[in-house]
Amino acid sequence: MTEPKRNACGPHQELASNEAVRVTRCPCGTVHLAIVGNGVSLRLKDDALPTLTRGLMQALDKVEAIERVVIN
């Protein structure tokens, strides 16, 4: 059985990192999003990052709004 070819693009530039996520970009422009807690990794076209980020921010806003209602 042969292993699938890996496309080595070169060293990644770190865009952001914390205890939950690591975001890097390789020289070909692909953005790599690694979720640290469960090992999930996504490869995104660079133009997908803004839409994904906005969606996550909207979800966070809603979760925080619900938590404020529950606490008060």
C-alpha cells in the first residue's frame, strides 16, 4: 500500500495561536486551522478565513448573550 502524496509547501507563517487553536499559512496561500483540543485540522483557501471567522464570532456573540440572560 502506498501513502498518499503530501504537498510540501515550505515553512508556515503563524498567524495566531492560543491554548485552543493554531492558525498558520503556508507559502502557497493555504490557511491551516488546527483545533488543539481534539486534533481536528482544516485547510482553507485564504478567502474562506474571513467568512469562517465572522461565523464563529456570530456564534460566540449568541452564546455570550444567552449566558448573560441565564446569569441575570
